[in-house]
Amino acid sequence: MSETNEIEIPDQLLNHLGVNDTGFLRRVYSGGLDKYKKHLTRIGFVEKQRILDAGCGFGQWTLAMAQTSKQAIGIDINSERVSVALQLASINGFKNVEFRQATLEKVPYPEETFDAIFCYSVVYLTDYHKVFKEFFRILKKGGDLYICTNGPGWYLYNIIANPNPSIDFCPRWYGLQTFWNTLIRKRNGLSPRTGARVMTPSTTRRTLHKSGFEVAALGAEGTLAIGDDQTLSPSPNYGGTYMGLVNVFEVIARKP
Ligand SMILES: C[S@@+](CC[C@H](N)C(=O)[O-])C[C@H]1O[C@@H](n2cnc3c(N)ncnc32)[C@H](O)[C@@H]1O
């Protein structure tokens, strides 16, 4: 098992990526994997037999899981990101990790495959009613689900502060589009699969319950601590609210 903290990213891996993706890849790997391992430890998502990183992007969480669990599997709809994650794993000597292109609405694994599912900053892009049912199907009984997702404060922050803009991504436009997607869906019951939608703690909790989960904890991103190591202090990347609106939040749920 690789124990490296810093991940080597060869320049040729960046050649095919757009400006926004290149910036995102550099940001997520800056400072290495230790911060991700700390987060996984705080929420008790370590020492698992088989853990899924659902919507793994460039794979930084998956690699941290590979260092803290027996086997880690990352899936993502974006083949370019999956290919980069695969190459990073191989170049950096990871053996107990797999990456695969797949959608969260139809995960290509049988019932009760995973003892934990981790899903950071993805479900607001999906048809999450379907996705939670799919997570329930592939989790073992007693298995844990972690979700981190975005409340309305995050999109308001994007509109007002315009963080990390690039030539191919405008946070301000993204925030406006997301509010629009959410209103359209509310009005005519559509379930658009393109673009983000605002989620709230109450709808997330309700949808998880409907899918069969028990919600164990819900709070602002980086604040939940249910792992064995209770000495780890919270390390949020975002404020709990922005201008009074719920910002990025996390949930831990269990399949009974
Ligand atoms: C904001 S990124 C987060 C990636 C990663 N979890 C992280 O924390 O860096 C969202 C990811 O979700 C993926 N995604 C969006 N919709 C998806 C779907 N329906 N099924 C699987 N992956 C999806 C995107 O391709 C993208 O890599």
C-alpha cells in the first residue's frame, strides 16, 4: 500500500485538461492526502473492507481511502477525470484502488457490495432520489453513507464572491443557473440531469429516509465527528452559513 502524502502529478497529465479542470486538479492535490485522511478518520470512514468514492473526480479522496481501508473504488461519469485518477494511482504506486467510469444513478455493482459509501460534492449534480436508492442497494446492511452537498448559501456565495473563476468557468453564472434549475424543477416536476440543483438539510434528510436510510448526523461541512478518534478537531473548508443561508453541509446515514 502506498503511504505517500504528496502526489506526483506529471505535466503531461494536464495537457488534455481545460483551464478550470487544471486549476481544480492542482487545488485538490495541494498539500497532499493527509487532510483527506484526517477528515475520513473524523467521520469514521477508515478501516473498511471495501469503500466506494461515489463521483470521485480526480481521485484525491479515493487515494486517501486506499491508504486507510483495505480496498477503495472510485467511480465518476467523466471519463477524462477517471483516466487522470487511474494514472495518478499507478504513477504513485497505489495497488488497492480501482477507478471506473459509471453514473451514480446506475452503479455497476451488485447488491451489498460496499461497507461504506463516501460522496463529496456530487449528489446536487445528480438525480439524487434515484442515487440514494442505488446507494441503499449496493451498501451492506449496517453500512454507512457519507454525503457532502451544497445548500443555497453556497450558490449565493458563488454569485457574490465569484471564487476561482477561469476562462472556461464562471462561478457567478453557475450560481445563477443553479437557482434557475432548482426553480424550474420545483415548478414543473422535471428531474433535469444536467446542471446543479440547490439541496437543503430537510429535503436531503427526507429523501434519505424515503430510500430506507437512518440519518445518524447532519451538520456544516467538516464539523461531524463520529469516528473513534475523538481528539480530531473539526476542520471546515467553508462557513456553516453564508448571509444567513445554509452553506455546504454533510450527512452521515446508515442502512439498518
Ligand atoms: C465537484 S466534482 C467533485 C469530485 C470529487 N468528489 C471531489 O471532491 O473532488 C463533481 C464530480 O461529480 C461527477 N458527476 C456528476 N454527475 C455524476 C453522475 N450522475 N454520476 C457520476 N458522477 C457524476 C463529475 O464528473 C465530477 O467529477
